[in-house]
Amino acid sequence: ELVDAVRAVDDADEPLLLLSGGSNVVIGDGGFRGTAVRIASRGITVESLDACSGATVRVAAGERWDDLVAYAVDAGWSGIEAMSGIPGCVGSTPVQNVGAYGQEVAQTIARVRVWDRQAEAVRTLANADCAFTYRHSLFKGSERYVVLEVAFQLELADVSRPIGYAALAGGLGVELGTRVPLGEARDAVLAQRRQRGMVLDADDHDTWSCRSFFTNPI
């Protein structure tokens, strides 16, 4: 349905605005002079569970990112717990190579399935094809690709990846490089984000913002 919607807009030669969570978008009072397509696809599919290769999990682009993180923590899949509390949807994460507190999605993405608007074909890109760098990828700054789903390769473990961020280690009371229970890691990350007004609380206006977007200068 998503591919058909995008093709219809392209065939009509109209401007296209793709929206998923919309958490990083501000629309001007004049509106958008074209067609907006909201990506609302759902689905988390476990392709394989193996003690050596871990969990291979295929996720639809419209799934909420933090819901996936919570799901992974509950399931005992390690690798994305430090990215708890990030707004938006799964399909947006490879575009920006989303990351926080020492983790980024490029470390766990196995492949990205996209609609190639230029070739008019569905393509599957391996991690190496995505040109991931710090908060950047093949998809950023380009309107060519529509992310349909993302496959992640996660470790089967009840503990986090080694803590690689000083403030997070301090909050947990552990040394850098320590692994802690997944639930504790997630709770500590959410606590760090709340301290900075980065976890939305409907009752606390100090957590409301109009687009927060930044990268580390170093």
C-alpha cells in the first residue's frame, strides 16, 4: 500500500512529503503544496534466533522506535537498549543513523528494504551499502528511497552492550565498559533523557519542544 501510494503521487508528478512519527518535522502555516503520505505500517517479525548469530528481527517502517526497544529489552535482545526514549519510527532510524549513549543503529542493522523511486523497484540494501557514518547515510538528503522495513541483528543476552557513555555509567554507578541488566540500562537511559527534558510527558510542559535535532561537535 505504501509503494502504491508513493507511485501514484510520482505518476501524477506531484510533490511528495513522507511522514512517519513526525517528531522531527515542523509544518509552516502555509501547509504543504503536494501530497503527504503517512507511513503507518506495522509488524515485528523474528526471522531467526540463534545462540551464535543472535536474533534477526525484521521491523516495518511505521513501528514506533521506542516500542521496538522496549520489545527487545523484554525479549532479551541486546544492542539497542541505549537508544531508549528516542522519538519517531523505525523507518527513520537508518536515514539519520540514529544513535545515543554510545550506540547507533548502524551497529545492529543487517539490511534495509526500500522502494527506489528512481528505478521503480523494491531493493534490499545490506549494511555496507547504506554508507553509514556519524548521523548520516545513503538515504539522508535524498528523496530517492522510501524505507519499507529494517532488519536488525541483535545479541541474545540479558545484559546490555558495554556501557560506553560516561554520564550513563555514572548514573548506573558502574565503570565504563561494564555490562548491566537490559532493564537497568533502559531505565538509566530514560532517566538521563528526562534530566534533559528529552522524554515527552504530557503533564510537564518543560518536556515539550519544537523540534530538537543536534549532533556532537566532536
